Amino acid sequence: MASQNPVEQNQIQIEIDEVVAQGTYSNLAIVSHTETEVVLDFIFLPPQVPKVKVKSRIITSPSHAKKLLLALEDNIKKYESRFGKIEVATTPDNPRIGFYH
């Protein structure tokens, strides 16, 4: 008797509306946490603009944040094996752009 993959047994149908499907560009992220939640704030910081608003906030559990980290690591490895190493600037032109925690 063949065993079924749990993903196949419990398939989730995911829909996305047109506005969400367009996505939101971010060049700045602020990561913070409490004991029970991890908060990811995504911001677009255009040049020479001193004040901006958070474009998107994701609040998740530490466990899901770690799963996200592992999924990102896996995808970056796949990306780099296909397109080459991603270089991260050690001294960015604009130190205000990046990820903060």
C-alpha cells in the first residue's frame, strides 16, 4: 500500500486578488520581536526623502519566522546556483537602506 504525501492529502487552495498580486517594493525592512511574535515592517525609502510610511507589516510567530528564514535560505541558494552569487555591499551607498533589527 503506497503512502500519500501529507501535502497531497491536505492541499490548500490559495487565491490572490489583483492588488495583492502586484506586490509592494521594499528596500528597507525593520525586524523586531516580542516573546511570542516577530514583526516585519517593509518600507520603500526613495532617495532624499526624510519621512516615509510602512508599506506592509507582517506579524508572525517565532516558529513561522524561522520557517521563513529557512525557506529564504533555500531559495537564495537555488537563485545563486542558477544566476550566480549575490553580492552584498559592505558599505552601502545609502546606509539608510537595508534591514534593521
